[in-house]
Amino acid sequence: MSKTTKIIITTLLSVVILALSFGAGYTLATRTHPSLGQGLDIVEQAWNLILNDYVEKDRLDTSTLSQAAIKGMLEALDDPYTSYLDAETYQLSLSSLEGKFEGIGAYVGVEDEQLIIIAPIADSPAAKAGIRAGDVILEINGEPTSDMSLAEAVLSIRGPNGTPVSLLILHQGEPEPEEIEIIRAEIKLPSVRFEMREDIAYINITHFSERTNEELSPVLQSITEEAATGIILDLRSNPGGLLQTVVDVASRFLKEGVVVNVVDNQGEYTATIVKPKGATTDLPLIVLVDSYSASGSEVLAGALQDY
């Protein structure tokens, strides 16, 4: 990656789904990581003490306790890109990758430990309210973002169509923050924009959703019909998205090879391979990126540059 910015389309998230059973979790963890047994022993002791000896037992909710314990462990990692989402919130976060969601219409990320606007979506409530790329979000509905994870902040900004959200924004180059109220709406997310500029095809991919590769098919067919002599692929301010979609898009421009190697914490490599399918092109290609191109767009730009 060329920079540390990580994005969720809501981000755009590093999602951690953990089992809520301490017994099963303890057994599995001690088998795979024996050195962790002592730490898990202490957690299990605390769990049992609370369940057996806490005075007001009617106040105990094991689901709430389990989630609090998980959140506490993840907070101790001090990693803004790792967050815990319950099942309902996780499903909510997936909707943006399906091509629509309810919110203000902006890509949000973390840079230098600050919550920032990566880019507002064109014609969205955020764009119409004056939200700009690079804006720092200081507060959401009066609550400071300094103690929020990326996932918590994004989910606080999102909400039902027609409801308001108040953001305290510090615009780049301005000394004082501005409070902006935005009415949420249903945000539809076409991810590919195309136009011919004389004999050059200009393709702008704003993010990588489930529909991006499908949206690209008629564009590539139009390029052939228009007898284009070259392509400009614009990935500026593209925050990423689905890795498989990135591979599918790369396969439109590459005949063979590895798009990216994914490495796990055991050092095991999983190669994602070019798989040409549908309309493709081998026209001369220029790729545009900027300081807000992140995650999947960096993968695509890097693979195209390598080949």
C-alpha cells in the first residue's frame, strides 16, 4: 500500500466476527496458541466470578458481557481499522457494497488518527451540504470522534432515509470548524462513469461493489464501437471495496498473471489470479491515482503498473 489510509464503504470495514462462547473460544485458542492459555485462564476466572458471585444476578446479560469483553480486547489492540460488529450491524455494513445504502453519501476513512472525508459522492446530501474531500470530522451529533473507531463513526453517520445528522467539520486550510446538519437519503452507488474525449475513452471507477464488473461490460463494448485509441482509467479518490471485484476488473485489462498476493499472519500466501471473462481490452492505458486512492484501487493500479 502506498499510504496508511484504510477505508470502509461502510466502508469499508475491517470486520472481526468472533464467537461469543467463552468455553469454545478458550478450547480452540489454547489448542492453536498454547502460550495464550494463561491469559485466557484469567478471563475465564473473571467470567465465572461474575456469573457465580455478582450480587445483582438479575442484571447480568451474558450476551452483553460477551460483546463488552470482545470490544475491550479489540480496543486494547489500539488499531483503528479493527472493530467488532454484531450480526445486525455487520449486515448493515454490507449494503453499501451491494450498490445502495441510507446515509449522507460520503466515503469516510482514518488518516493521522483523525476521521476524515475521503470523498463525497456526487449529488449526495453530503456534497450538497458542502462536505469536501479532506474534511476532518470532529463530532457526530455532539459526540467527539476521537474516541470512536472507524466502524462506530460510519455507523453513527449512517441512518434512516429522511433523518438528520449533525457533523462538526474542519475544512482543509480553515482555522475554525463548521457545524453542518445533513438530511440522510437513500444513496445509489453507480461505480463506473464513462465518456469519450475525442478518440480517448475516459473511465472513472469510484469504488468496487458487487456491480462494478457488470457496469464495466457495456463501457468496454462502447469503446470498441467508438474506435477508441486509448484509455484513461481514473481511480482518484477511489477508497476500494470488494477484492474479488478488483480481480474481475483487472482481468478486463490483463491476459494472465497474479493480481495480488494475500498474506495471512502465518505467512501463508494466497494468490488471486487473472481470470479473463466477458469484454476485455488491450488498448494503451493510463491510470490516474491520488493521495485518497486506497485499498482495492491501489491493488488495481499496482497490478496494471507491474504488467
